Amino acid sequence: ECLGDSHCGKNAFCAEKSSSGFRYCQCSKHYTGDPSTTCKKTCLSMEPCGRNSVCVEGNGNDDAVCSCLQGYHQDTDGSCHGCLKNSQCGSNAVCMPSISDGDKSCQCIENYSGDASVYCKKTCTAIAFCGKNQICEEGSDDTMDAVCKCLPRYYLETDGSCHECLSDSHCGKNAFCAKKTTSGFRKCQCSKHYTGDPSTSCKKTCLSMEPCGSNSECVEGNGNNDAVCSCLQGYHRDTDGSCHGCLKDSQCGSNAVCISSISGDKSCQCIENYSGDASVYCKKTCAAIEFCGENQICEEGSDDAMDAVCKCLPRYYLETDGSCHECLGDSHCGKNAFCAEKSFSGFRYCQCSKHYTGDPSTTCK
């Protein structure tokens, strides 16, 4: 096939088979192709490629070459860089050489971040100041810039300002959207005579209510509860909301009943011939006692809880059967007198001893 290298193609030489002695063309080491015409370089035949590049086998008869990695660009000296000029970088990025090795790469401009080869987004540090009632929020993905947004529970006006409300519907119960005259910012405000958090709910105060009815008074509500008309102490609320001293007898004291007055108010009243605090206890009076026994007198109770009772007259003594006597024994009589019993009535009395005279309750002479 050949007598010398000149008979072979590029990057080939004339070789001799040891067994047959016939000469033939053969590609040089690490070259491949048709040795009779051309043998091309392979990556094995090349020096290692430089930084940011890789060897790529050639197509057809093309030699293998060092090619820049994806996303890198070849400079005039053959070196590979992330960029050679700003236009090869993404938005808001510039092409800058590294201080350490001189490699050029795309870098986001100050206060921007992201993939500098595609897009650098604005960060909150790039925003000098957000408006009143606003906060800066970073973009949710690599293509979204940071933006000033209204604080939670604030609403965006068409001019970009943020307000606590734009209409009454943005405010709580019993509140409305008011405009501050000094700053122009709108805010929720409780209606007149209401109080609370106007952004959620304003509660009634006693000033916002109609006057309470008879036997009731307005009481301010606890927490978020509205003010209410409450029955005065000792009064009870009927189904129509009116307040009465009682609604039924069981709500009155002993010996008292629940009675309606001419005006319709219901109250506890002591039954006939009883007196006292009808809501607690009505005591028996002497008028309720028809008759006291002989030598007795009715005595009213000394306080509101004590009924009237029949008691022995002064200087009379109470027997175990409840009867009253001038004496129960001689010791209850005067000097020279003794305790006698009338045969017809059974009442005991003091009597002077035989042949003595005087007042047997004190002294007989």
C-alpha cells in the first residue's frame, strides 16, 4: 500500500506487518480516520484543555477541538470566560473579571441578586424607602423584583398609598372609614358612642343606648360585649325585657307573695297582718294574733326576723303549758304570803297567810 510515509495521508505513516512483510498506511497514535487520505486528531492526541473548556471530538474529518463549556465564551486568545461583554449577561448584570484568576463572569449589580447570566432581580436593599403603612417584600422567584406592599390589613389606593380602609366595608362592626385631615390617610373609626377595635368590632356603650326601662340600669359590657340594660339588684327580667321585683311567689321571702301593682310592676308584698322585707322575710305582727291568753299581752318582734308573740304580763310567770300565773311557787310571793290556786280557774295567785293582811305580792303584815 505504501513504500514510504509520503504514500500515506495526513497524520499517517507507512507501517510494515511483521507476519507478512507487506507495508500499509496507519494513522499516528491517538489519531483516527482513513490513513490513506487523512487521519484526524482525537481528544487523546491533544494537550489538556484550558479552564472552563472541554475537548470535543470532531464530526466527519474534523479534528477534535477544545470547546468552551456551555454558558462560556471564547476570547481572542482562546481562553473561555462566562462573558466577554455586558451584552452577554442578563438584565441588571455586568461582565467583570475575577480578582483572583482573571476569569470574566456575569455578576449582578449592587443590591440585585439571581442568575446573572439570565436576570438579576431587585432586592429590598435596593429600595431606599417604602411609603407609610408599607413593607418591602422580596420576590417569590428568580424573576420577580422586590416590591413595596401594604402592611397586613391595609389596602392599596390607586395612587400607590396604603390605607387602613378604603370604604366602610373594610372596617369592623359599628365602624366606618374616616379620612384624617392632616395626613390624608384613611383609617377605621368606631361610630359615635361606640368603643373597641374599629378594624374588627366596636361595641355599644351606655351613651349609644336609649334610656333603660323602670327598675333597670345600663351596664357597660366586659371584653367585646355590648353595654346592656340590666335589672337592678333584687329585680328579675320578664320575657318582655321588663324588670320586676318578682315574677313568681317563689322569688319572694317567707309569708310574702308576688303581686302586680296598678302600673303593672310586679313586687313582693307581705301577706295581711305581716310586715318586713318582703323579698326576705315577713314577720307576724300582733294584728295576726287573734287573742292572747289571760294575764298575757302581745309583743311585736324586736327585729325583722322575729314574729310577734304573746308574753306574760309584768310580774306574771310562764307555766310549761303556756299559761301565765301570778306565781308558780311561794318564792314568787311577798313576806308572810304563799302561792294559792283558784279552784274555779286554775290560775295561781299570791295570798296573805291566815290572819295577815296587805299586798301578798310584796308584804303581808
